[in-house]
Amino acid sequence: MTNKEYESYYVPSQSHWPIIGAVALFMIAFGAGNYVTDLANEESGYGGYLLLAGIALIIYMLVGWFSDVINESLTGKYSHQMDNSFRQGMSWFIFSEVMFFVAFFGALLYLRVFSVPWLGGAGNNVETGAVLWPDFTAIWPLIKTPDGTTTTAMGWFGLPLINTVLLMTSSVTAHFAHSALLKNNRKGLKAWLGLTIILGVAFICFQVLEYAHGYSEEMRLFLDSGVYGNTFYLLTGFHGMHVTLGCIMLIIMWLRVLKGHFTPDNHFAFQAASWYWHFVDVVWVMLFVFVYIL
Amino acid sequence: MTTDVIAQDSHDEHHDDSHEHGKMTGIKRWLYTTNHKDIGTLYLWFAFIMFLTGGAMAMVIRAELFQPGLQLVEPDFFNQLTTVHGLIMVFGAIMPAFTGFANWMIPMMIGAPDMALPRMNNWSFWILPFAFAILLSSFFMESGAPNFGWTFYAPLSTTYSNGSTAFFVFAVHIMGISSIMGAINIVVTIMNLRAPGMTYMKMPLFVWTFFITAYLLIAVMPVLAGVVTMLLTDTYFGTSFFDAAGGGDPVMFQHIFWFFGHPEVYIMILPAFGIVSTTIPAFSRKRLFGYSSMVYATSSIALLSFIVWAHHMFTTGMPLFGELFFMYCTMLIAVPTGVKVFNWVATMWRGSLSFETPMLFSIAFVILFTIGGFSGLMLAMTPVDFQYHDTYFVVAHFHYVLVTGSLFSIYAGAYYWLPKWTGHMYNDTLSKWHFWCSLISVNLLFFPMHFLGLAGMPRRIPDYALQFADFNKWVSIGGFAFGLSQLIFLVVVIKCIRGGEKAPAKPWDGAIGLEWTVASPAPYHTFSTPPPQKDIDNADQHEH
């Protein structure tokens, strides 16, 4: 925007989608709050239903809102500048997602570097170890917590390694799909994007298998199995939710490709979904290193 | 697209598809709006209502503390009030008020037609009232409202929670989503929608401070979301992030919380810097002294805010190296902050000063915020902090920076732009009453708290030792007076909306900025086509 160029900027007319979204978020949050509280008090209430209704409403809102946006885009209301706004908005959204994961990775590193060794008596915490937790030895993965809960660590070989290969490959295929789109090679686009989705879905399936394995009698690795189980399930769980969301985005992009949407110079939605996919891939690499291998 | 197309564009299709829609009427206008001015108004009203709500809680707190002993409320309810008072003032009053300013003023100041993502803008606002409905609803539940302090330290909020943690966590999630979307909108608007010729270093300092604040929000609100999520799983799903028995550490909560919390402090003060950097030059009839140094100082404060968080935790038993590192980094912040205070004073130096209400609030801001800054320096010194930690000295410190700092700047900005927003001049006499009553009562309210703290009165208690009785009585009287004084502002605003002397396009002769080139009240849509270059040049805050 530094030169003389100035295009008309599309300011959309009033819309009812945001307020529907606000009500939906309220239902989700209030429903979840009630559900969790009832769970803790061992009561049953309407929280779960409110939560589900909220999720249904937010899906309705997203479909409606995005249809409006897609229609505006297809009817040529968006300028180059608008496209930039979307791109910058998406980049900063992904940055905020990165910071969300930073909180959990930060917790993981703090636990590994400070709190677990301190509980075992490291640093100036000899008394903590000797008086409070005399039977505790500080090791990572923490398969025996200070209060004596035991569990097993998830190895990196096998499913996690397969999943790493799957997800990294999918990042490459997503890139090929984008290249095909830029060259207006629709056939290649459909094929590469379809392959990306298949790899993503396979990843999710393997992740479910891995969780089932973790929760089996043999491993006894639960969400509440001390900080190893906590960080393992929350980090991989939030990542898995992001992969699922990314997959849904890619599937929608694939359907839009089938309908003939996107051109080499106008495909923000595709670009955004693909950025998001690369982002979940990078997070997985960090997870694989810090949760599984090290 | 060439220049010829611009003209053509703005006269036909442009108006057909985007700007033809005027206001809707009734409630739908406010529910469905995509207009940055409507949304700014919503934010400002919401913030003021929340301010009065949180203020009412503070009144009960001060009534209870008027004399020693337990008179009015149960200790547990007292804790709920202090907690929700803090949460409301931080997330419900100060932050939305600033977002309201950002919405109203940034597009007008940079010559943009609206915010970059107008529908998302609506969503960012409308989820906020719902978030606070959830938070406040817990008052009426069996559990009661959150009672663990606005900092919700584990294990108070986990093991010893009264059962309100889930509602608290989900409410905070929504507030976070709102802040992040609002911040993304501000960043994208500033990066992408500046009028041609409005380079970064020509932007009003107001816009710069909101730009930097928005980055802070995008960086730390997700961390807050992360830590409340861990809180939720610790309380309800058996994880032990903050529980030593499972390998965790309650102090880790404080690290993650304050990694969010300290930048959050600057999120609530940097926009204030932007507002007084606008008003002080206007009523000194000079350009801002040291514009560029202001930009760099703001950026330095923002960057430093990420490496000072543990100064809130000096008494947790950190290693000595940690205490020293965080002490020196914290003191370093005094340097860019000093640059700012110096520049405001230098702007006024040999200026042709006049003392309209916005200027009165701005000058009070500079003096009283500096007092808050100095008490901050005292708290920054580790050995001294061991004495001050969790006393009323801390309460005095952060109320000086947040009330006489952020809130006073909000009043300065509100009086400064009310003519632009409403098209009327505010009632000058009443506004002066508002200022002087607020100024006197706020100092009566917060200044003695320094002495109480130095004498050892702990914060967050419903009862206290007899020796603190006299000061507490005066503090409470100041508190009631300050609370009542704010109702004058409500009257001023309502009167100003309903009528009053017609405001010209530029009611302040020393004001500069693109917002004064449009009529008062500002038309529903402004700068559908970019402003002329000479207006942008005139709006330049640099000294010439």
C-alpha cells in the first residue's frame, strides 16, 4: 500500500452470522461448564445437551458464513487488497495457534528440566526429596510419580514413526497440490490434494490406535498417569484436534476444487488450508522430538 | 489499477456493493453491524457498564474494610468479590474500552474505510457479553463465583476451588478468543488498510501503540488459554501439572500465568500512552516531542515485557540468578518509560497550554502514572519486594497505573473524541466536576494504601489489625467518593449524546489527525476513498 494503487475495499453489509456464532459459543462454553461441573459432582444435567446444541449451531454458522464469503469471492467482490487482509489474518491466526502450543511445550520443558529433578532432590531441593518423597527417583519419562502411580512410556518406534512419515509426506503432497494449482493443472491438483487428505485421515486413525494401545491394560498410560501422561495426551490430543480440523479444511477445499473453484491467482482459502496443514506438520515434528524421542 | 480507475471505482460499483448499506434500525443495527463506529460504540458502552459493575463490587469491598472486624459480607464472599472485581476491570472494562477506541479511531486515523475484517469484528465484540454472563452467573450457583483471586493461582483454583473453576475457565477462553480476533483485526487493518502515503512512521502514535499492543495480545492470549486449560484438566480430569504428587509444580502455574500476565499489564497501558500522546500535543499546540523515540520506546517496552514475568514471583524461592535476571530486566523498563514521560513533559515545555478536560486528565495521567511507575521500581528490587510482596503496597501500585493511568487516559480520550463521536460538545462544567472529584478522591483512595502496605497490611483480606483502622477509613471514604464521581461521567455522556452545543469538525484548535478532517459527528462511513495527500501530510505528528 505504499504506491498510488488503491482498489475499492469491500465492506460487507450487516450480517447475522456473528451473533449466531456468539450465541453458539455461549452455549458451548456454558454447556461445557455445566457438564464438567456436574461430572465432578456426580450429578447429571443438561450441560452435555447444551454443549452439543452449541456445536451444531456453530457448524450451521460456519457453513452459512463461509458460503457468504465464497459467494462474495466468486462474484468478484474481493480486491487484491482484501486477499491480503485474509492472508495476513490467517498468518496471525496461525501464529496465535503456535503460541497456544508454546504454552504446553513450555510446561513440558519446565516439568522435565525443573520440577521432576527438583522433586528428586536436585539443586537446593535435597530436603524436598529426602523428607517429602524419599522413594522417588527423578527420571524421564516419568513412569513412577512421587505418589507412586506407575505407567509405561510410549516408544517412538512403530506407530509414532509411521505417523511422522505419513504427516511429513502429506506436507509434501500438499505442496505439490499447490504447485499444480499454480500451473492450472486441475487433474494434478485433485490427485495431490486427495492424497494429502488420505494421508491425514490415516494419521488420525493411527493416532486413535495409539491411544487405544496407551489405554490398554498392558500399557496403562492414562491422561491422569502423572505429568508424563498429562503432557503426552494433552500435547498429542490438541495436535490431533488440529489435524482433524486441518483435514476437514482440506476436504472442503477438495470439494470446492471439484466444483471448479480457485484459479492460479485467486485461491486464498486453499492457501490458508495448506498453511494450516504445514503448521500442524511442524508441530508434529516438535512433538515427535520432544515427546517421543528425547 | 490506475488512478483513473480509482475515481471511477469509487463512484459506481464501489458504492453499489459495499457502502450503499446504511444503518439498520433498532436492535438489529447493533446485533448485525459490520460498521467499525457501531462496534466501537458497543465496546465503549460495554466497558463502561462492566466498569460500574466491577466498581460496585469494589464499593462493597471498601464498605467491609471501612472498619476492622467482619460486618457486611462473609470472608468467602469477600474473596469472590475481590476476584471478580479484578477480572471484570482487567478483561471487561479496561481492555474492551481500549478496543473500543481502536475500532472508532484507527480506521479514521489511517484513512481506511473500515476495519479489515468487519464481520469478524462484530463477532469479537458480541462474544464478550456472553463471556461475562457466564462469569457472573456463577454468583448465583451453588458453588459461588471464583474466589481464588484474579490471578487464579493453583492450587487455590484447583485442589481448593469452590467448584466455580469450570465456568471461570470457559469464560476466560471466550474472552481470549475475543481479544485474539480483535487484535488480528487491528494488526491487519494497520498493515493493509493505511491510505496511500501513510507510511508506518507517519502513522499517529496512537495507531502505533495499538499496533504493538495487538501483537502482544496475539502472542500471550493463547498462553492464557493454555494455562487455564491445564487448570481445567488438573481440577476435573486428574492431571497434575500443578501438583507435586504427580510430578508437577504449583510454581509452574505462576510462570505460565505471568508469562501471559506481564505483557497483559502493558496491553493495558500502551494504548494509554497512545491516547495521551495525542491529547498532550493538541492542548500544548505543539507537535509531539520525539515521535520516533516514542515508537522505539513503545516497542522496547513491549519486547522487554516478555522477559520480566518472574518479578511477580520473587518470593517463590527462585534461584538467585533468576531473581537477579528478572530484577535487572524489570528495572531496564524504566528507561523507555522514562523516555516517554520525558517526551510528554518536553511536548508541554513552552507550549501554549490550555486546560480543557481531556488535557486535565492527561496531565493527571503523566504525574500519577509516574507515581505508579516509581512504586513499580521499588517493587522491582528483589530484596525490597520480599517486604512488599502481597501487601497493600502492591494494591496501591497497580491501582495507580491502572486507574490513574489507564482509566484516566480513557477519560482523556473519551472527552477528546466525544465531540467527534456525538456531534456535540460535552458539558464543560460537569466534566470539570468529574475531573476534580475523581482526582481528589482517587488519591485519597489509593495513596494511603502505600502506607498500609509498608506497615504490613496484607492484600485480599476482609479483616485487619486495629493499627490499620484509620488509614482504611480514609481509603474507604475516598473509594465511595471516587465511585460516585464516575456517575458524573455517565451524566456527561448521556447529555452529550442527547444534545448540547454543536461541535465543529475540529473543536480543538491544536488537534491534528485525519479524524478532524471529517464532519462531527463522523459520517457512518468515512474514507471510502482515501484522503488527499495534503491531509495526510498535515496529520504528521513529527516536529517540523
